[in-house]
Amino acid sequence: MFDQVIAATFEFLPIYVAVYGINVFLYFATGWVLVQIQNRHPDRRIQPNRRGEKRMWKEIRQSVYSLTVTAGCLAGGIFLSLKGWTVVEPLELTWWSALLMFAVSVFAYDTWFYWGHRLMHTKWLYKFHAEHHKSVAPTVWSTYSDDLIDAFVMQSYYLFAVIVLPIPIEVLIVHRLWDHFNGTIGHSGFEFYASPLSRIPSPMVCVTFHDQHHSKFRYNFANFFSFWDRVCGTIAPNYDDEVKRFEDMGKAVEKPAAAE
């Protein structure tokens, strides 16, 4: 038994190291690119009177630390699937299975995230979530600025989902990549994506959605969609109005450019 544990550990470690390295690389690369874009458009800052960049180095240190857990969850899910230690086998990878399981996984994760996030806001567990909310005005660097327990609650979906859902490994990895880019953009603090698709009746969201969660605290708990927040009454009362305001701001900038 002990020999089997040692053998499994040595099989798992290369996967973990690769996943952690890629996560850290994407954290810095995505953050750097977004900052270059944001610096050219200071008018798109959602909270103009706050400068979350003051916490940058604290957030970077905490993010590199908490990514050890995030990487462990994804690497664990990949490892379990490769070993066949799951209740269901992954579907054979085809175009239809990839699209189907990506859609299923994204909705399942949004559900996991919403209720896990609500749980972390209870008085019993908030102490583990408080680190993330030190970033009242979030930036690209605060995406993973989490306590380790908080990171596990939010990211352990990637560890457990493969056990009960027939998700091909490739789809799980693509989902995690999309989650990374969505999360980093969602924490950026700059609104470039406001449109009718990010307000009612659409379930999609833009950067303002999660930015309001940081600034208002009691609203907008979901990740990819506004569905659960609208159903459960936790959507920020002015969310749709704020999206429309940024949407109109974008149109006002485009009109002079078109006239030229």
C-alpha cells in the first residue's frame, strides 16, 4: 500500500508542477497585457476615486501563494481522470461532446461558485474570505489573492467534477483557461465589455458585475452569469443601470471616431 502511494505521488508531481507553472505564467502574462490596455483608457476605470494598484505587490505575493491550491485542484482532477479513479468515465472527445460538456461544466461551476461564495460570506467562514475582500477596488493582480481555504472552496470544483461528470480532460483544461481569463478580466477594474448582452434579459455579465461585489460586498456572488443572483435576489440593484451607463459611454466615444 505504501509503495502504491509513493508511486502515485511521483506520477502526480510532474502534473502538478506543470499546472502550477502554467498558472503562474498566465497570471503575470494576462495581467501585464491588460494593464497596458488599461493605461491607455483611464476613463474606463469603474471606481475612479480608488486605486487598487496600491496593493499590487501584496496581491501578487498572495496570489502566487494561493495558486498552489488552485493548481493542486486542477492537477488532482487531471490525475484522477487519467487513473480512472472516477464514478463515471469521460466521454470520448468529439466536437459534440466537447461543446456539450463545456456548457455543462461552465453552468455547473457557476452554480458551485455561487453557493460556495455565499457560504464564504457567512459569519462562520468569512474570516477565510476576508483576504480577498481587502481588494475593495480589484485589479488584475487580485484575481487569486485568496486565503488557501478560500481558494480550495472555490477551485475544488476542478478536483471533484471529474468524479461525477463525464468531462474529457481537454475540456476541463479549456474550462479552467476560460475561467482564468474571465476571472482576470472580471477583477481588472476597467469596463470595456458593457453591452446589451451583459444586462437583463441576458444572463451574461461584464466587469462591472464582479467589481460591484468588491465595492458593495453583499451582491453579485456568481462568476460567469447573473442567473443565480437574479433568481436569489442578490443582484446589485443598480447593476443593469451601470452597465447601460458604460454602454452609452462607449457609444459616445465611438461616434466622434466614426465622424472623422
